[in-house]
Amino acid sequence: MSRRRPRLIAVDGANGRALVTAAQRMAHEDQLSRWDASGLFEQLVMNGDDISTTSPRLLLLLYAADLAFRLRWEIEPALAEGRQVVAAPYVDTAVAFGRACGFQAKWLNNLFRFARRPTERHVVTAPPARAKPMAGFIEFASTQLESVDGRALVRRTRTYLRAARGSGVRDLHSR
């Protein structure tokens, strides 16, 4: 029996529902790693903590912590077993969000340099839709920042994600 080589497939985008749908289609029976696997964000919401005055920097640091958890407990073990993993979202979504919030690329690259480089990178091009805040990281983050126009932030994030397409990122059109 031939064994596939382990692959990490990153699926990023600004529409959480479309992103998860596309990732599930790609994953089939492979491992799917979704944002908030650590439960950090869900616990903030469930505890009723008012984080509406939080900063984009804190949200990015929490995302990085969640990604580190996903890598340690989901992604790396599956890859070590020779399996394919689809990570939705992965680094590009958080970097695009950070750029949309005005952070320098150098700071963002340093923040996520611990993350394994994916074998493939995809961007879901579906436009943002009205969704529950926990549908995806971008929806969650844009609803938590009281001092920011959430829709404008999502549009700017999509602009940065579209710019990433030129560097070996494939488009995924949601159906």
C-alpha cells in the first residue's frame, strides 16, 4: 500500500462560513484544523467577558496562541503520521487582518514565524456575508473592535488576501 506524503494545506479567507465549507470539501477524510481549536475565543464569549475594547494586537496574539496549540496538538501529530492536514484559516488570514489594522509586515512575519510553511496555500474569494461572529476569525475580530468599522476592516482584509494570491496562492471559489 502506497503511503501519501504528509501535506499541510492552508485555506484562508475573510468569509468564515465559505472558508470552512471549502476546507471541508478539500479535507474529505483528512485532518481538518479549524481556528479556535484551543477554545480561547469561545471561552471569552462564553464567559461573557466584554472584550469590545480590546486591541487588534491582542486578537492577533490570541490567534497566534491558538495556532501554536493547533500546530502542537492537531497539525504536527497528523503530519508525523504521514497524513494530510487542511488548516482553515492558517497564517495568511491573520496577516491580512493585521495589515488591514495597520501593523507592519515585519512584526506580523515575526509573530507567525513559528508556523510551519504550508505545502499549498489557497484563498477563498467569497465576499463577506452577514454571519455569526464565531463563523470565522475575521468576523469575530471585526465585531470585537468597538473603535473600528467592521465592514471596512473586512474589506481591507480581503484586499490584503487578494494581494497574497500573486505569491503562489490559489483561488478557491465557494459554491
